[in-house]
Amino acid sequence: MDLNSPLFDRIRIKPTCDDPKQGTKAGARAGARTGAGAGAATAEAGCEAQGCTHPGLYRAPKGRKQEGQYWRFCIDHVRAYNAAYNYFDGMNDAAVEAYQKDAIIGHRPTWSMGMNAAAGAAEGKAKGAKGAKGSQPEAERDWAYADPLGILRANGLGGAKSRQAPQEPQRPRHSAAVRKALDIMGLDENADTAAIKAQYKTLVKRFHPDANGGDRSFEDRLRDIIRAHDVLRAAGMC
């Protein structure tokens, strides 16, 4: 390689501070830039706690309705701020509960199952038009389905049968002791006072030893009838 080639004469290099002609101006410009940048960085990174001169190296949220905005604190002041920070300060119980429910879905809007906002509005208008023409409303349609979790019913998709409250099992009119006494006397649960008295007289005459020539083989049966009658009388049925 020829180091004396004229090609090397065309190469330009950045002047250094040692250059007596360019060094003073370049150094002044660099110093000005460095000083201004250092001052801005120091001001920006300072702790914002009143009276604190430490660097503000840590961010802390400013609070509700100021999302995305932060304070700059030193390590001691950011710890104190975090310990006392309460996002829900000033909110009532209903507002806190609503916020917690929305947080489950990321505070995104929701619509009824199977439709978006536009489809829901269109369906509502269509139902209103059908009702005006005299067609049978959705709520009066006589159809039912299994909806154990109540999802369809909560979205207004239940028919007349599905919205009916489940009927409670019919309770017996009388206690177990009364039902047994009626059964012993050959009566049903609908027997009234007159029927009970008439049946009692009939059974006593039929199974009494005097009516059977002194035969005592029916005494156990007669004793059961008398006890059954006592139970019914105690229950106020005769």
C-alpha cells in the first residue's frame, strides 16, 4: 500500500480539542450540551416529596382519575407512599363492588349472550314489531327446557313454563300417627267427624266380645280400634 497516495488527502476527520483552530468552539458547544442535559436529567429525576433532595428513581401512581400519571420518589418516600396508597379511597361500597366485578372482565363492555350491541338493538325492534302485529309474545310461548343454571332465563329467553316457579311437593294433611289411626279404622284422610264416629261405633259393635258370644279372639283388634279413636280425638278430628 502506498501511504503517499493522493487518495488519503481527500479523507476528512473530526477535529479534536487539541486542534488550536477548532478546539475552542467545539469544546464550548459540547460543554453547553452536556451541562444542559445534566441539569434537565437532575431536575427530572429529583424526588417529588416536599423537602427531599434525593434522586427520584421510582414511580408511584397518582391515583384514581389520574391513571397513567406518576410521582417520582426516592426509595424511602415510595415505600411510605405505597404503604398508605388506597385506590378506592372516597368510593362507596356499591362503587367498589361494581369496580371489582368489571375488573374480572378487564373493564371491557359486555352484551347479552349470543349477540353484540347492534344485534341486540335490532332484535329488540323486531320483537316489538311482531308484538304490534298481534303475534304471540315470546314470554307467552308454551315451551320448556332444562336450564339448571338459569343462564337462558337471565337473558330473557325462557318460555312460559320455564319461568314458572317449581311447585313444592304436596304435604300430607295429617301427621303419621293420624294417618295410621285412620288406616286402622278403614278410613281415608278426607274422613270428617261424622264419618269417624259412625265407623267407630260400627267397629266396636263388630269386634266386642258381647257381640260375638263372649269370644275374646277379637280383643286385640278391638283394642287397636279404641287406641286409634283416641289418637283421632286427641287430634281434634272427632
